[in-house]
Amino acid sequence: MPSYRAPLRDMRFQLEEVLGIESLRNLPGFADAGGDLVAAVLGESAKIAEEVLLPLNQSGDREGCRFADGVVTTPAGFRAAFRTFAEGGWIGLSGDPDYGAQGLPYVLATAVSEMMISANMAFSTYPGLIAGAIEAISRHGSAAQKRTYLPRLFKGEWGGTMNLTEPHCGTDLGLLRTRAEPRADGSYAITGTKIFISAGEHDLTDNIIHLVLARIAGAPAGTRGISLFIVPKYLVNGDGTLGARNGVACGSIEHKMGLRASATCVMNYEDATGFLIGEANRGMRAMFTMMNAARIGVGLQGLALSEIAYQNAAAYARERRQGRALTGPAFPDQPADPIIVHPDVRRMLMTMRAFTEGGRALLLRTALAIDLAHKDADAEARRDAEDYAALLTPVVKATLTDLGFESVNLGLQCFGGAGYIRETGMEQFVRDARITQIYEGTSGIQALDLVGRKLPAHTGRYLRQFFHPLDRFLQDEMANPALKEFVSPLARAFARLQQVTAWIGEEGLKDPEQAGAAAADYLRLFGLVALGHAWAGMAKVAAERLASGTAEAPFYTAKLATARFFMAKMLPDTAALQARITAGAAPVMALAAEAF
Amino acid sequence: MPSYRAPLRDMRFQLEEVLGIESLRNLPGFADAGGDLVAAVLGESAKIAEEVLLPLNQSGDREGCRFADGVVTTPAGFRAAFRTFAEGGWIGLSGDPDYGAQGLPYVLATAVSEMMISANMAFSTYPGLIAGAIEAISRHGSAAQKRTYLPRLFKGEWGGTMNLTEPHCGTDLGLLRTRAEPRADGSYAITGTKIFISAGEHDLTDNIIHLVLARIAGAPAGTRGISLFIVPKYLVNGDGTLGARNGVACGSIEHKMGLRASATCVMNYEDATGFLIGEANRGMRAMFTMMNAARIGVGLQGLALSEIAYQNAAAYARERRQGRALTGPAFPDQPADPIIVHPDVRRMLMTMRAFTEGGRALLLRTALAIDLAHKDADAEARRDAEDYAALLTPVVKATLTDLGFESVNLGLQCFGGAGYIRETGMEQFVRDARITQIYEGTSGIQALDLVGRKLPAHTGRYLRQFFHPLDRFLQDEMANPALKEFVSPLARAFARLQQVTAWIGEEGLKDPEQAGAAAADYLRLFGLVALGHAWAGMAKVAAERLASGTAEAPFYTAKLATARFFMAKMLPDTAALQARITAGAAPVMALAAEAF
């Protein structure tokens, strides 16, 4: 069975030493968010992850969810774990204290989520979906809706879902057909079928609050005629007690490659009572609020699975003995050396490590921007932070899931044949990770979002929030001898990013397919530069700590070594990506559709 | 359920137009191997693949193999399909007619195998393992052993296995412990435990002929004390009838990520009667004969799964409607365009296609070399062909499985969320493909074989069989205006390969870890250049056909378009690989083992 130890030292390095979240205490509501609280929250959540959730991960995968007569039963142990989790106040950690949540910074809640996902990604989808519903109701709900739903969601008494996809439409929501007929009492009768609804039905909560996209009778076609509705599984009486069962039922659950303990449901709505949330026909906007947070959350899944896969691959590589070091036996008294002596095993472990720690830095930096976007006293700083988060959301989502999938596969590979056997648990990480590249918008959709929306938005305003600070960093540190080995390759990669950004801007104007064909490679190049920036930033802190003397020299030395690996072995991919992008759309689009 | 149509047109293009296998008719035993026979064999095997094997692929995965009381039951339908397959004479198609086989060229048998694997990889492992046993006995067995075993193996009355791995040793076979005690009658008593034995026990054949590596009492330690034994499940009487049950039994089967209809067995040998095959203590050499053929066979699995994944992804992309073409609606009368209009979907399909067709060309070229190595009248030509096959075996194995896994994942990705659901079958291709990067030597081991054995062998003699023809091709075609667009990028990539080959030769001499750390990147670079050479060769034939006029212009035009895609979008990776390789071993090896 895989083991897991929450990477607390690295999380505190990132949160405190790199991001300096201590400064968040100046923001409204975060006065208590100092080092002690951070340590306490991280330490407690590590315990839950390691002791409560991890032991259910493999058994949950084996057992899967069961469906019979409209009822979904989660795997053994999930109910008790969910109660522990909910009663600990871990749901919606960064939510509004007025409704019973903890009001902690989102960046801290993100670190907590990472642990929960590493330990049991399938389990984490249930509170994750609740957090999505909380986000939508908090941002777009009426005061009465907030009062009715938020406290029970925060307590984990009620579950939540997002209902977007229908059999004939996933990416292209403009095609959606679920209907909402206005009733005399102000509610709507919702009718339609939704598919791929995570946590659509389960036995963990007394009620489930579905957030459903539907089209009000007579609304415009396309995405401009879509509204968002609250559809509770059980209607809620005026006094907050549960009333009649609503006209929504789970028709079946999917048999999936992985994430088997997370129920993926077909949801049938038949004259179900729904309550409009936000304005009519503005449902897509409301849904995007949820979706952006969800996209960062999916990026986090890629990262979190990479972390646990890395830990287990490293442990196995230290134990498993096969062959001898190329430089001569490392353990001559043993029949063979541990496989960690082999350069190719090292290459795999270093790749995983460089991705995981770099990805964590990038993701937490983005999460911090979301805190600042909500809370900073300065309006311009809020806007800048929001721009940064908007720009980085697709980059984080696609890069961390695509590289995360590569990383968990490297973890499996370190195990050799044993990795292919269910027992070791490594193949589960691969199966679980595979969905992250797909749901909440495939990697290809993220790339289009970056190239088609985020780059051109406000004539490049978002982009400046990434380019300018990076440029400043390079200017500031160019002459710093301690950082030259990191700054030089990063500057070269950044130059490539600037060149292809200009190329796409120019060529894409003439022919949108140039931008479309370049999008995936462009996002990857962007992601690598963003990871490079994160690594150079970490290297700066580590070099400073080492220069000023520290009892933790091995930690900072390892940081520098991993930063060197990233620059030497991962960042050079930017050269190939630039060549691919500037080779243009013609080779991609040349074949007629019938020729495939 | 996935569909499959054998790619007969491309196979005939490769075999007849590119490789010119008609010329094989000059070789002993191949006089009949002309166009008519090729067409007949390919056509018949396509039917078996499409009609008999494909329908059992998904059901076989769902059902898996069952184990109870030492007995393994294959999924429903496998027994009948195996009888059809065996009675059709498809086992050991290229085997010796003296023992009842068809004696066809190996290159043709390889094309046939591709279809079987595409349709049902798990099923194909049973005849595949029989072919391995046939190979070992044909090459190393005594005349009596050949008479006893080969005819029944060719008929599929008996199964075969390869027993290498033990719980504590896979890659490092020098550690193996299975013992062989000589008996007075010349046989040996074999005792030990083998794991990960494909087809170790099943219900498809009356007997199973295990080929087992073991150490004769008193033999030297390490790989020089290993011998190969034949250990039949049922002993064979002098008259060929089955005798007593031997002391070998299946202890359990593994629960695996994929390939679930192929039984992966723990095999317990307890005083089992074994017969030495070949010389004592030379078992590793004999096993390598089998392993090289098996490695090419595994490369073929990567390719074959990519083919079926491609076919289904392309079909889905033509049908599924989401969004609109970036250049404006392609089907304005429909609510949305098929997703094949989207450049990012095209990118995925073209990548799969360029890999699959290029991989097929590379693999069949290697298979042809194996025919020539066995049959060419000229001794020097035989040696050259053998050198080529020896060099390319690790390249084919690792490149076609690593890129094959990427390709099937792209196939899944084209399906979006539906790809993650078992029903569509795309995720099965991913689970099945994942083992190919591991068994018969991981990709990392292939890379070490290439860099550590094949490059330095006979002071670079093997390498010349790849470098010289490629160099000649580039010289010959440099001035050919029809091929300039293919020759120029290939020449640049080849220059990179030459540079890093020299770099590894020099640096690896000083420090073997330089070679070890570069190995995986080097193999990938080598593989891309080899695919590039294959594509340029195909482009040459296609350009000539088009120039001379042909009724099949769309086929050849598509070839050229796909060749262009490969050169523009896949070959540029060589630049990044060169940078990574020459960044050296230091960044890979810097961390202490305890720091992971």
C-alpha cells in the first residue's frame, strides 16, 4: 500500500519563505493567519490526510461506488471519514465566517487540499464539489439563498454538485437543452438529463444541492440563453428542515478508468423545482466563477498525485536492489545496489521532484493572487491580482495535469513490473490522474482559453501581470553571481516565450487557425517558463538562506540542486516548442477530414 | 465498442512499395512470398482480427482471467477463438515448415501480428508466448527436442512461456535463485518461484511448455551460471502422448492495471523435471535470442494499440459535434461542427497518425533485416542485417512503446470525458499499452542496451548500419527538389544525433554516468531520427508515385502531408533532447540518495 507523509517542510517554505503569506495578516479577516495558525492548520490536516483518508484510498478504488435503485453507496469507510472531515471544519476552509466557515486565506486552504487529494483524490471530490457550490452561492446567491444553503454546506450536512454536461454537449455548452419553465411561485420546473455529474448522488450527506445550467423557456439560443439554478435533492422548508423529495434522480453511475470511489452520475431532472441563482440568462458567467476555482483545483490534483507518486517511487528506489552503480558497487557487501544509484532512475525521480515542487510554487502563487484579488485594500492591486489569476488559471490547469500525468507515470515506471500490479497502488495514481487532463475543460480547451481569451483580453493587460514581474526579476538578478546559472536559462526561455507570443499575435490575426494550432504548444511553453520563474524564485531564497548560514542546509542545498535540474533538463523543451509553434498551422490542417 | 479495420493499404504500401519484399522471393524458402500470397495472408488475418478477436477484447478485459485451485480460466470466448486461430495456422507463421509451420517471411508475420494485437492484445499474448518458446527451441534445442515440441507448439496444441523474473530479481537476472539439481537420467530437478509469467497457466492448450532460467548446483554466481530448461506442465511420453503432471503449478495470478485477459502468473517449481536446452551456463545467451524477438514484438504492441486508438479517435472526431471551426461554421446547417475541424484535435490525430505510420515503417524495416540476417545468401549481407537489427531492437522497443503510450493517450483525449468511461474502450488501450514500456526490459533498460552495448559493440560496427545508409540517402536526395522539405529537417536532426553520439562516446569513456544519464534522451533522439528516415523514405516513394500519375493520388498525398507534419511538429524535439543530453549527468546525480 502506498505511504504518504504530507510535505509540510516544503509547504511552509513555499508559503512563508517564498510567498511571505505573513503579510496577508494586513488583509481584512486574515489577522490571525500567522505562522502559528499556519503550522497548526497544516499539521492537523496532515494528520487527517495520513491517518483517515490514505487508508481508504486503495480500498475505495477496489470497491468503487455502487448503484442500485437510484441510490449510490460510497465505499466502506467513506461515511465515517466524511463525518470526521466535516466535523473538523475542513470544508470551505476559506469560506465566509458569517456562515460558519473558517475564513482562512485561500492559499492556505489550497495547501490543505493538496494533502487531502494526495491521500485520497476520490474522497476529496465530495468536499471539493461542496466548495464549488459554496463558491457559486456565495458569489451569486441572494441573501436568503446564502442563509438557507451556506451553513449546511460548510458543515458538510449537505453536498453540492455542478451540472453542466449533457449527452450531446460538454465543451460546447451553447448546445444545452435542459429546460426551465417558470412557475407562478417564482420557482422553475427543470427538465433534462445531465451526465458526468461528480458526487451527483451519494450517501455522505442528508441532502445534495445541485447547481444546474438550464435554458429558460424563450431564452436566446447559445450561451446567452443559459441560466443557473439551485435544485436541491430534498426541498428545504422555511424552517430549514428537509421537505419533499424533488424531481431529480440519479439514473446510473459511470464505470470509469479511475477515480472509482467518486460517483460520476447521470442525473435526470423531471419537473424538478429549481431556484434561479443570479440573473436570468447570465448563468454562464456564474458558472465560470465556479469553473475557474475548479480549474485551479484540478491543477492541484495533478500536482498532489505527483507528490504521493514521487514519495513512493523514491522510497521504492531506495529499497529495491537490482544491478550495480555504473561507477562501481555502492554496497559491495550486498548482492546488488538499490536502484536509486542508476542515473536513469535518478532522472525519473528528479523530473518528478522538479515538477512537483515547481508546480506547488506556481499553484500557490496563483492561489495567493486569488486572495489578493478578493482582499487587497488597493483597487489596482486587486485588479492586477485578478488579471494574474485569470491568465494563469488555464496554464496551471493544463500544465499541472499534463505534467502531473507524466509524473505519475514516471513513478509507476520506477517500480518496473510491480508498478503495473494493483497491489502497489502506483497504477491507481495513473488511472486517477488521467481524468484531470479532461474534466473542467480539456488541456486543449485551456490552451484555447489562454490564446483566444486571456492573451488578447484588454489588449494584453493580463499578460503584463506575468511578463513584467518576470522581466523585473531577470533585470534585478542578472548580475547576481549566485543566481546566474538559473537566470540565464530562464532569460533564454522567456525570450522564446516573448517571440512566440508576438508570432501568435501577428499570425493569429491573419488566420485564427495559426493561433489554434499553436495553442497547446504555446501553453506548454508558457507553463515551462512559469515553472522556471517559480524555480528561480525558490533558488533565490535558498541561496540567501545558505549564504546567511542555516541549520537546514541540506533542505536548501536540495532546492538548488533541483532548480539546476529543472533548468538543465526540463526548460530546454522550450526550444522544441518554439520550433513547433512557428512551423505553423499548415502541417496540422493539410489533410481533408475524410482522409483521416 | 471500438471498431477496427486492418490498415491493409498501408501495410501493402510499406511491404511492397517501400521495402520491396517481392525481392525476398530470391531467398531460400520464400519463393512463394509474392504479391498474391502477401495479399491473401494479410486479407485472411484481417478477417480473423476484425471478426474473431476484436469482439472479445472488451469483454475479455471486463471479465479478466480467473484463478482457483491452481487453474486459470480465460475469459468467455477465448478458447474457441484460440482454436480458430491455431487451426488457421497463424501460430509461428514464419516458423520452420519441417515442423509444420508456414515458413513465411518474418516481416510478413509481423504485419499479421500487428492486426492481432490491435484487435485484442491480451489474446495475442498467448500465441506470442508460444512463438517465443518456438524461437528458443528452434535455435537452441536438440534435434529430439525440436521433434518433440515444435510440431505441437506450431499447431497450438501446447502453449509456451518464458520464465525469467523472480520476486527479488527482474532486470538483474544475475541474482536469480531457482535451482536445477542434476539427476541420474540426465534431467534436472527444478525448484524455485517465478513471477510475472505471462500465459503461465491457462485453459487454451493441453500442455504448456515452460522455458525456465535456473542455476545448476555449483554453477558460477551471476549471469554466467544460468542455464535454460524446458519444463513441460505435463511430461511428454516417448510416443508424444502426455504423461504425468510435472512439479510446476500456478500459485496465483496478478491483478493488473490492464492486459487483464492475459494471465500473469506466479509459477512454483518444486522438484519439477526440466531438460537442459543448449549448453549449461549459457542460458542467458539463449534467453536473449527470445528476448530480442520479444522486444520487437513489444514495440509492435505499442504501434498496434496506437493504430486502433487512432482509428477510433478519428471516427469519433468526425462524428462528435462541438463548437465551430475557427474560420467560420463548416456545417452551418448543423447546430455545431464535428470536432475534427478544430486545430487542436487535428494536432492530436496527426501526431497519432505520424507516429503510427512512421513506427510501422521503422518496425517492418527492422523485421525485414531479421529475415535477411537469417536467409541472405551473402554472409556479409547477413552480418550487416544482423547488426542493423541488433542496433534497432532497443530503439524500436522503447520508442514505439513510449510514443505508443503517448499516442493512445491522445486517442483517449480526443474523446474528452467519454474517453475516461470504460464503455468507449479508449481507456483500455491506455491501460493495456502501459505495460509495454516495462516488460521485456523497461525503456530505461533499452536505453542502456543502446548506449552501453550496441553503440560501443565492435567499435561502432552496428551503428554504421544505421548511419551509413541514412548518410547515403541524404547525399542522394539533397538535390532532389521534390524531397528538399523532408531531407533538410532530417539532415539537421541527423547532425544532432551524430554530435550527441560523439559526445556520449567521449564523455562516457571518462565517466560512465554521463552515458547513463543521457541514455533515455539519446534513445528518444535516435528513435526520432529513425522515424524521420522512415518518413523521408515513404515520402520519396509517394512523391514518385504522384509524379508518375496514379489513381490513388489521395493516399499518396496524405502520405506527403503526414510526412510534412512529422518533420515540422515532431522532429524538432531533437533540439531539446540534444540540449538535455549535453547538459550532462551532474544535475541528475547531484542529490544524495537520502535527500529524495
